[in-house]
Amino acid sequence: MKFDLKITDPKSKARAGTITTDHGEIETPIFMPVGTVGTVKGVHQTELKNEVNPDIILGNTYHLFLRPGMDILEKAGGLHKFMNWDRNILTDSGGYQVYSLSGRRKINEEGVKFKSHIDGSTHFFTPENVMETQRTIGADIIMAFDECTPYPCDYNYAKRSMHMTHRWLDRCIKHLEKLPFKYGYEQTFMPIVQGSTYKDLRKQSAEYIANSSQQANAIGGLSVGEPAEELYAMTEVVCEVLPEDKPRYLMGVGTPINILENIALGIDMFDCVMPTRNARNGMLFTAHGSINIKNKKWEDDFSPIDEMGITWVDTLYSKAYLRHLFASKEMLGKQIASIHNLGFYVWLTREARKHILAGDFREWKDKMVKQMDKRL
Ligand code: PRF
């Protein structure tokens, strides 16, 4: 993997760059649609490619390990071939998904024992076997196995957990040295900063992660219920420590406003289920605020879903029609809303890049934050 940092905004810490992998270029800042089980929910690969047009999507080790399982993915020749996606893929390690199972998992120094959400069967993830699993899935970017601490989290737990995540990182790196790439292209490994909402721990963790000298770095443990100010404060502390010449990925963040504010603090990569999950509940993101399409006020509004027309669904369908689809519980409604929201998120990060390159990111960001902070 190669990262060319093209420009840093003089009035903020925003950056524009290009990551190059064996599956093509990723222009940063970037939003990566989430495709947990090898599908971005409700969106065909052709629509995803032609309309949403992301350079990279996400998959989840936890889900893919349980179903279809590693035998099938290995036989398929990896996830790219299995799902027919020839651009970049990143897989999360399972550190967060296992954390979300709260009642159904046990963490110790060796790893995490958990019960499958599908059939209740028991499994054990370790830093070592999660690296093997990610080799078999075959994403271009693979993540360290970490513990995502909850919010709030007491200081001593956060500190102990952070040190364990660091020891797990060392085990991931050591084990990866023994594991060749499986499908003829490279995989880039990303370590993850933890440390809850404590500045000293975040700084310490960022130093540890930076010293591991990997090609890119990630920040985890945020967007777990903390106020936005704490999220921004942690990003700021960590970005001061992480090297400038490597991509920075803020995991699981966030609202359109969170994304712009974190770009301003020096983040290059984002992912979040919000655009697709909220779409399935009838919530649309636009440059002028969010819309609950199920609201009665849209019943006879025949204006386009979004005048901006970022994706073709935006002008092909009216708000009244989309509201009708949701009222009738038709699956097309969820599909249309998912394409719209993903198109909007990817547009937002591309626009941010344009404004960073043009030198007016700060003014544009402030205007957009004000504009988007509304319910229509
Ligand atoms: N760790 C991992 N994946 C994640 C997170 C984390 O802390 C988060 C935090 N919001 C999202 N996804 N491995």
C-alpha cells in the first residue's frame, strides 16, 4: 500500500491524499459503506458501483466467519470474488462485533469466547486466529484484534483494557509474519488506538500504535455513546501523535456532521452503519438536514427526494412515492433510501476533498455543519 498526502488545509488539520492498493486507488477523505456479510444491505453491486461509487467497502470478520464460514470463502478465492466486487475491501477484526454481544462473550488475556448470534454455538477468537481468518477473507486492509471499551468506562478498566489491546497487537503482528498472502495481492494491516475517553490513555495508546510502525493507523472505542465534544477531543489528542504520512481511520463514525468535524481534525477514513440502518427506518440525510420520510407531511409532496440529484433515485422518485413505499412496507422503499443515503455520505467526503484541494475547506465545513443540523 502507498499513501500520497497531497495537501493539508492551512486553516484546519484536514488532509487530502491517495491510498493505492492492488485493487486500485482510494481518494481520501473517504466514507466506506458497510457490507457486513458480503453485501451492502439492499444495494446491488452494480448500483453500488455506478451510483454510490465508493473506492472501498467494509466486511466483518465476525459475521463472515460464522456464515458462510472460512471453507466457502477459501473455495471462492476470497471475498472479492465471492461477492463480485473488484475494488477495495477492508475487514474489521471482530473486536467491536464481539463487544456488541455483551451478554454472550467472555474476554481474557488469551482472547474472547463468544456465542454465535445465529445458532448459539461457542467460538473463541484470538489475535492469532483472527489474523488467519482475515487472510482467508482476503480484504485489502485488515484490522488488529482489539477490545472496544464501553462508555462510560472506569479509568482502571480502560487502562487495563488498553494494555491488553497493545499486547494483542504485538501478537497480531508476530503472527502475521508467519502468514503469507493467500490470493496474490497484498494486505495492509492496521493497528487500533484505544483508551476510552481519557486523554492520557489516548496519548499513550497513540504512541504505542505509532511505534508499531504499520502503514496505516486506526482509532477505535469512540462513537459508543459519548458526547460529540468528547469524541472530537479524543480525535484531536490522537491525531497529534499519529504520524502525518500515514492514513488515519476513525472506526464507526458517524453522523454527517461528525464526519466533517473529524476530517477537520485530520481523519482520512470513515465507516458507519448509519446511512444504511437509518435508511431502512425511513431517515434520509441531505445537505439541508435530515428527513423522516414516514412523516405525514410528505404524503402529497411530489418534489424529488433530493433536488441535488447525487444518485439517480433522488430525482426519479418523489417524496410522496417514497413515503407511500414505507407506509406499505415495500422493500423498494428501503432500497431507494439506502442508495440515497450512501450516495450522500460518499458525496460529502468527496466534496470535502474538493474543498481541501481548493483551499476553502474550513468555510465550506462551517456552512455545511450549520445547514445539516436541521430536521426537515
Ligand atoms: N474496534 C473495532 N472495530 C470498531 C470499533 C472498535 O473500537 C468501533 C468503535 N466505534 C467501531 N468499529 N475493531
